[in-house]
Amino acid sequence: MFKPLLKPVSMMIIGLSVALTLTGCNTTSVEPGVAKLEINQFMDKWHRAAATANANDYFGGLNKDSIFIGTDATENWRKDAFYEWGKGYFENGEAWDFTAIDRNIYFSDDGTLAWFDELLDTTNLGICRGSGVLKMTDAGWKIEHYVLSVTAPNDTVYKVTELNKPFVEGIKAKFNK
């Protein structure tokens, strides 16, 4: 009684499976709670790698074409240039020590990209803010883009901008060619 319907339904299922395979659609869902845990562990390990001067883990957490933007307006590093700049700190056993005290994580619809912001307790810069983009790769989560910022309370930001004034024109001149 159901045999005539069975063949068309079977063909639709096979056709849909082939279409999903050919278009590269991911048919597995990402569990946000698990992914957040993975990212928190990954980011904590990445920060710990700097604190323990472990260059392999620290720079290994950056994807091959990643960008690191530092606190100085001139610091916009590709991974290889950032490594060249930072390797001396790691070789001397004195990199930087940042510990996340808050982190917010968000995901793309397919779960392969995540972006985050974090407040960091640092040994030398006080409270900083980090933000970035991570990508799920065959090797796990990797940082595509990271931005480190020094924070300033609104009540003291004008004092900070006064301290920065001697540098502003030089920075503007560098970028207004």
C-alpha cells in the first residue's frame, strides 16, 4: 500500500543528501555551550603561553595569516612580523602576563567563526581589553584577528589624551601620506 510513495521519498532523500554533499553544507550542528568552553580554554591557554614565555603555543594559536593589533597606534602586525617583534621577549623568558576576568563570545550561524571581547588583568598595564575573531580549523580554534587596548575610565580619559598629544601629529603624519 505504501510502496508507490516509498520510491519518490527515497529518491528525495538521496537527492537532498547528494545536494548537501556537493554544496559543502555542514549537516552537523555546533553546540554553543561546548564551543564556548573550548574557546575559553583555548584563550586561557594562549594567554598562559605568553605568561610562561612559550612561543610555540602562543604564536601557534595564531592562524597563518592572522593580524595582531597592539596598544600603540603603529602596531598592526601580520603573524610573521609580530613573531619577529615579540620573539626576543619569549627568548628572554619575559613575555606578558594577561588573565581574563571577563569574556563574551559570539558565533556565526554555522559555528565556524567566533568573535569575542575580554577584560584582562595585566601585571604591567592594569586592566586591558582584548577583542578578536577566531576560526575553527582542522587543528581547532585559531585566532584570525586580535586587538589589545589599554582601558581608561571616562573620568581619567582626558588625562590620558593629554599624555598622548605629543605623539598624535607624528602618528597622523605617518598615515596621511
